[in-house]
Amino acid sequence: MNTVEKVVEKIKKAESIKDIDISSLESYRFIQQEFNKSDISCNDKFQTRFMSFYRLYGAGLTKDFRKTYFEIMQEKRDSKFLDHSDVKDVISRLYEIKSAKGLNCRDCNRFCVNLK
């Protein structure tokens, strides 16, 4: 379920509008606006809000991984569709970057194997 669907579900379940976390909606709107109008590969405010909103800070991602992640996001942002080779390329590029523990992303590796 994507973020918009989660927000809609929360609205449906809320007893009142006051139960909705406005800061989450504001963060999501900020992320969407910045994504559409700026070069996100070098937009520190976007990256910080994105990482926080999607709870990526606790994932042990290195600075190199985050840099490459946002560069790829910038490269692919105007793509209407990512085909099999695009997805494999993205996963392969991210797999090459070591984690904070010096390991390659095992989830990336499993995903790449399944793409063959």
C-alpha cells in the first residue's frame, strides 16, 4: 500500500479530522513538490525529509549509498515506466555500494537473482 492509500485509509478510520497527523501530510506534500521542481540529487532538504518520512535513517545506509540512491532517483524521475533492464540496473548499482558494516545489500542481491 503506498503512502497516499495509507493516508486515505487513515482518514476513513479517523473519528475526526483532528486524529490526522497534519505534519505527515505536510511532509508528503513537501516531498512531492520538491521532487517535481528541483534537482533532488543535490537538494539536502528534500533528501532529509524523504529519508525521515520513509524511515530510512535506521537502515544503516552509508553516505555513498544515499548519494547514489538520490542520483538514480533524479535520473529516473521523468520515466513513466521502468522496464526489466532499468530495474536490474538500479538494483545492481545499489548492490555494489557497501553498507555501514562493509557488506553488499543482500536484499538487492536476492532481487537481482529473481530478475534473471
